[in-house]
Amino acid sequence: MAAMELQNTVKEALHALYHHPDDVVRMQADRWLQDFQRTLDAWQVADNLLHDPTSNLETLIFCSQTLRSKVQRDFEELPIEAFRPLRDSLNSLLKKFYHGSPKVRTQISLAVAALAVHVSVQDWGDGGVMTWLNNEMNSRPECIPSFLELLKVLPEEVFNYRISARPERRRQFEKELTSAMEVAFNLLTACLNASEFKEQVLEAFASWLRLRQGISPSVLASHPLALTALSSLNSDILSEATVNAVSELIHCSATGSSSDASVQLPLIQVIVPQVMNLRPLLNDRSKDEEDVKAIGRLFADMGDSYVKLIVTGTDEAMMIVNALLEVTAHTEFEIASMTFNFWHNLQIYLIERDLYLSFGSEASIEAERNRRLLIFNSSYETLVSLVSFRVQYPDDYMELSKEDLKDFKQTRYAVADVLVDAALVLGGDKVLKILYMKLAQAMTSCGNDQSSGWRPAEAALYCIRAISECVPSMEVEVMPQVMSMLTKLPHHPQLLNTVCLTIGAYSKWLDASSNGLLILPSLVDILMSGMSTSEDTAAAAALAFRHICNVYAAGGNFRVSPEDSLHLVEALSMVITELPPDHAKKAVEALCLPVVTPLQEMINEGPVILGQKGPRELTVHIDRLAYIFRYVSHPEAVADAIQRLWPIFKTIFDARAWDMRTMESLCKACKYAVRTSGRFMGVTIGAMLEEIQGLYQHHLQPCFLYLSSEVIKIFGSDPSGSEYLKNLVEALFRRTASLLTTIKDFTSRPDIADDCFLLASRCIRYCPQIFIPSMVFPSLVDCAMIGITVQHREASNSILSFLSDVFDLTNSCDGMQCLPIRDSVIIPRGPTLTRILIASLTGALPSSRFETVTYALVALIRTYGVKSLEWANESMSLIPKTAVTEIESSRFLQALSQAASGANINNIMVPIEELSDVCRRNRTVQEIVQDALKPLELNMAQRV
């Protein structure tokens, strides 16, 4: 298609995208434009349309975005000689749009900045991008708006990983900008002479400060740019640019350690007075809320950055602390919460003993710690009062939207964290007294009605619950009064919910208190009320019962959901754990009886009716049995129970093997029975294994595999069971390997793949002497090679972990004796395995799998040494040098060589990660690398 014709097509597609009434046409236009942006023609067409004076704003925005994207991601498409024409064209566009659309100007600036990331100072010419920019600004002062935009985005692009630059070049670019910091500041300072550029100058100044290096704090303290930013705080209108610049100055002056405090002090001494002058504005009602938010942000920044100085408790430090308390007191939570991170960090610096080691002796450490805690005591007491009211339900809470309700819950969680911080500084008993006073005050307005009077009491109680872990279990002054008050509160649903949760939270206190048993009956009455009030209160009461563990009441019209009833089962099971063995058996039988009865009744209706039942009708009962088996820590009692129940389980297995939900529930119950009973299971374990082994051949339920994993873990090292475990392993793996023969099979059944290789890893660790010599081991390695590159995260991780375990076989018990067999399987497949792993590292798998893939590759290299390095070298030689340079390849291979010599994996990660980044830097390079390594074609072609 001719260039002019393609330009017209782009214009038509854009018109259709923005103006056509038909959704289908708009979608087609959008798809065509996206495809066009990936073409080589997009460079010239976008450039032409940007220079075309007839192009409308829609076209200009699209083409500027296209050109920016092409420079960022596809710069390597262009021949070397195309750089200068591209740079000159972009420069021309910067000058053209200096008074045009800001959106277009920003995109052009980003394109120039991306070009500077790609191109070194030497290749750029004219002394590099900063010298070039200096010359351009001097020669075309009318275009300064565009050049200031470019000055702002240049340092930002250091951290833009969408630009497909090599890691080494990115590091070099950062060094180039750091060395040019003075040039940039001089350019910006020169622009201050024109007041209309002040905002742009300060934004660019803030951007350069984010590099955090290249200029000393003492120079910044007297620099015109810093002084301009700080003096601008006194303006009637507080601009975003001013706030951003001052915020970055604060971050630049942050004290990383006590030793650098003196270095930062000149800048801190300039900043703090100017920001402190803003303190009266925090409560100035005439001020715009956005201005107050900006001021609050600056105080919060000071708190976070200077916490190591503030913790010393000097008079100057306490002025900042008091200002931060004012920010915390602001009615808008968004403003107040800006300080929460500071209060948390200050708490750490106040109580962590290791941070006092520089004071020498134990006595000096304790004296200094107590001195500081005393100084900040009143601040944290005030903090408790300032935040505790924020958890109170609003009057209109019933009308809150789902999103607003979510925000309110997040507010409560945040306040709870702050209260814990205060309790760690003041002591839980002291914070408890403050909150108790609020609860006592709230009781006067609470009464016995169901009106809004319950809200202050609920808020105070929520806060008391939040600090439960900090209140000493032997506290005797306040907690008895709190518990007494609980019985006098009205049973409003929200209040009752919090009361139940508070009872559960203080279960340890109840257990330790001498009055615990006396108080308990009245608290049980409250929990019983909660069980029948609403589903939420029932869930809270059930959780409280679980925590108390020695209170249980059966019967009644409870509104607890089946899921929350599990807490009750868990509580009873934990009680049974404390019984003597003989009593425990009878108790387990009694606890199982009401659960088993409905299952037996369904079975008695016959296999047809049983097969027609909804899964939940069965699983609600089976899940309760699972909890009993999980939490009753009496192996013989659970073994006796599962032996009696096995006929029921087998009937359900046979009738519902097709039903995934029921099978998962049943296998979970069996898993916990196996885990708890262990080798007390006797003949039941053989019957269970025979059942799942047979069912798996026809009903490929993944849960059969994870149940087998638990069996392997418990019985794998038992010689007496080796024969039936060998049969189990071979049957399950043979069937799975026959199912997963292509990457499509893995993609369609990732659950099977995940559980299969989790089971295989268990076999490696617990019974390699059974698994490695079996006929299925080579087949499963081949199967793993096929599935390594499956995109499903859990399945891929399980396969990679299995291979790592194979390579690390010497870590397994009895693994040494299996090494010759392992090597006879792995070595012939070594070149292919290595190549697939390197392909996975360089783009066949998402970058989020980097660590898992790297570990598997390093494990292979460490196991097979020189031989595996040859395999890696062969794989790397396939990748074209246009994608990976000789130096990058050598660094990677050198890292693998160090791994083979026993180097710590953390010390070799950088060159491996850089190879991964280089090969993923854009789609074209990634496709070149994958086309060279061909991981999807290897696994089947080279199977042994």
C-alpha cells in the first residue's frame, strides 16, 4: 500500500473509531489501528501525519502516541543511519507543537527521551542529549515550553521499563543524566527569569531530584531552584508543582543513618522552617481542601524522612510531631491517614532494641529507650483519642454503596493498625484504659433501644478488640469491667457482631483470669444470642466459640451458615484433643454421629437418588468430618473413626466419582484422616488406595492425586508398604502421562498437571527408591519437558519444582542409591532440557516465573557441571547476535559457570536476570529468540 494511501486509511480508521455509530465498525477500526502500530510502515506514516498541517487533533494524538511507542519498543527495527533523521524530525515536531496540544507535545517529548535512552552520548553526537538540548534552548527560546517538557520527562524515563533498552545501556543512561545534573539545573534556573515558566520549571526540578544523586545537600540548600520552590509555599495558591518539588527536596534530605544526618542538615534546616510556616493553614477553613491535603502531605513527608532525627525527642523534633498530630486530627480521613506510616515507623524506632545498640552498655540502652518513650508518651496518648472515633459507623451506614462500605472497612483496619502501634509504645493496658473510658461514656447514650446510640459503644469496643494481642493476659483492673459491660449492651446486629468478636479476641485473657469461669456463662449467653440473630453475628459467635474452645451448645434455631459452623466443629475437636485416649474415641464417635446420619440416610435411598443429589447436600457434612479429622489430635481415635466410616466413604466414591466438588470434599476428609492417623490406619489405607487408583483410570479427578501425595508423605519411607505404593504410583503416573502428550493437553487440564507433578515431587522426596527405578519415571520426565512452558502458573511451577527435585536428588532420603538411574534418564535429555529452560527464561514463560525457572536451571547446572555448561553454550549459540550480544551471552554463561562451581545463587542472579530482560525487551526480539530455541518443537522431537 502506497504511503499516501496508508495515511488516508489511518485517517479513515480514526474517524470510524471516534465517530461511527456502529460498535462493530468501531471495534474493527480499533483492531486495525492496533495492528498498524506494530508495522514497519507506522514509523513513516505517523511521522508524515504529524508534519501534515491538515491533520486534526485525533490524528495528531494517535500518531504521536504511535511514534512514542515505536521509539520505546521497536527502535531496533530501524537501520543505524535512521537515527539522525528521526532525531531531527522529532526535534522539528517539538518546535512545531510548543504552542499546540499539550498531549501531543508530551508524547513527542517522551519519544525524544526514549531515543536518548537507546542512544549513547557518543552516538547521539553534539555532546549528548543534554548538551544538544542546551544548544536548542539557546537557539530557539520561543520553544522553551516543549524543551521544558522534555527536561521533565528525561529523568523519568530512567525508570521506564517499557523502553526496550538493554540493562547495561539503561545503567549508562542513568549515569549520563546524573553527570549532567548541573547542566539541567542551570537550564532550569535560566528559565526562572520568565515567570510564565515557573510551574514547568518546578515540575522538571522535582523530576531531576528523583534521581537522588548528582548534587550534594549543601549545594541544594542554597540553590535558586530549591529556594524558589520553598518560597513558593507562601503563595496564596499552592501549586502542585511547588508541592512536588518541596516533597522531593524532603526526600533528598532523608536521613538514611545517623552518620549522614550532618551531611543532610544544611538542607533540612532550610526546609523545615518553610514547611512549619504552613501549620496554621491546616485549620484554616478558607483554604481549599486540596491545598490542605498538599500541606498534610508535606508534613507526612517530613515525618517519614526525618523519623531517625525525630525519635531523639529534641524540641525541634517535637514541633514536627505536634504538627503531625494536627494533620492526624483533620476531619478528612484521607488527610489524617497520611501520617499513619510515620506513627508506625516512629513506634519501631522507639521500641526496637537493636536500634539502640550504638549507646553501648545495657544500662545506657535502657536509659535512652525509657527517656524516649517518656517523651513520646503524651503524643501517642493523644493519637489514640484522635483516631479511635474514626471507626464509628456513620448515621447513613445502611445506605452506603458496596464501594463506600469497602472503604469504611479499610478505614477501620487502618485505625486498628495505628492503635496497635500506640499500644506497643504505651503498653496495651494503658491504651485499654483510654478506650475503656470511651466505652464507659458511650454506655450512657446506649440504653436498651435500637437507635443510633449503639454506634459510639461499638466503635470503642472495636478499638478494644483491635489491641487484644497487646493487653496482658493477667490484666485485672479494666478487663473485668469491660466484660461486665458486654452483658449490658443492646443486641443491635452490628454491635452484637463486635461484642462476639471481642469475646473471642480476649479468650486468652478469659483463660488466664481468676474470674474467667465466673464471667463465662454470661458471655456464652451473648454468643448464643449471636448464633440466632443474623448470619454475620452467627459467624462472629462461631469464631468466638472456636477461640474459647471449651464452650459448646448443641441444638437451637441457630442461623449460622454451614461454612461458619465449621468453627464450632473445630472448637469441639480441639476440646476432644485434651481428653484421655479412651474418652477421646467415644467423643469422636459422638461428634461424628450427627454428621454421618444424614449421609447414611442419603445412601439408604439408593445409588440412583444418591447420584442425583446436589454436591452441597453431601459436602456440607463431609467437610465437618474433615474438620474433625484435622483438629482431633488423637491418631488412634481418628483411625478408628475412618475405619468405621470407610463403607460410607466408599459408597460415595463409587456413586459420585464424576462429581468434582464431592470428590474434592471427600479426598480432603481422607487426607486429614491420613495425616492425623498416620500408621494407625491399618487396612483402611490399602482399601483407600485401591479405590482411588481404580477410579482415577476413568474419572481423572485431580483430588485423587493430592490425596495420594499425603499418603506418600506419611507412608513413603515405610518398607512394608512399598509394593502397594509402587502400584499406586505407576498406575497414576502412567494414566496421567498418556493424557498429557502435547502442550495443548497441559493447557486444557492444568489442574491435573499441577497435582500430578506435586505428587511426583513428593515421591522424589519421600520414596525415590520406589519412584526413580519405576517404568514411569522416564515417561514423566518426558511429560514434564512437554509441559514446562504451559502458561498456567501453578502447573508450570509444579513441573519446574519437580525437575529441580530430580536434579537435587541427593537432598532426598535414599536418593544417592538412585543417582545412576536418574542420570541415565536425564543426561540423554540434557541438551533439550537445558534449551527448554533457557527458552523459558528468555520469554517462553512470563517474567513472573523467573526465579522458579532460574532455580531449576541452576540445579541442573550444579548437578551436571561441565557437561551441562556445554548444553547451555549450545543453546545460547542458536540465538542471533542481533538479539543477544556476545558480551551478554558471555556474562550469562559465566554466571552458570560460577553456579557449577558452587556460587551462591543470589550472587549470580543479575547476569541471568539481565539476559531475561534483554530477550524480552520487545516483541520482535522475543520472537527471534523463541524462534531460535523452538521450545515447543523440542520436547516431542527429541524424546528418548
